Amino acid sequence: MKRSLVLTIAAFTASGAAQWQPALASTPVPRIFVGCVSNGVYTNEDGYVIRIHQSGGALLNLSQWEKKMLRISGNLLPGDNFYLTAAPVVVGPCK
């Protein structure tokens, strides 16, 4: 059994498949979203709940934008965590 495991690892490594590369999914991705604030939660037009963080890392208090549609721009990270790079812009009431 040990021999099989060693041979498998050796073959995997020799094939080049075991190269270390950065996980691109974990790097910030610049995005602009439009969505609504309801019950203190921002949901974009595709139905995803986005957790909006201020530049310092704290979650943004969305109470002042309740029932408003916002356009936000910033960087999206894993877990639908979004870090603002500009102030949210009100584009109208929620539909």
C-alpha cells in the first residue's frame, strides 16, 4: 500500500500536475454591483447576498439605505465579501 502511494505521488509530481500556483479565486476581483437593501442585507440583481465591508474591514451599516437600490464598486473576495473602493450610490427605490 505504501509503495502504491509513493508511486502515485511520484507520477503526479513528475507529470508537472503538482506545481504550486496561486489560487486565483482568492485574489480580489474588481466588480460593480447594483442591488437592493432589505432588512439590513444587500442583495445584488442576481440574487446573491453581498457582505459589504468598509475600507478598514468593518461591515458597513446599511440601515441608512433601507429599501433603496445601490450601485457599489469595489473588490469581491471569497465568501461574497465585498470591500468598497468608493461610496455607495443610490440609483432609486427597490423594486
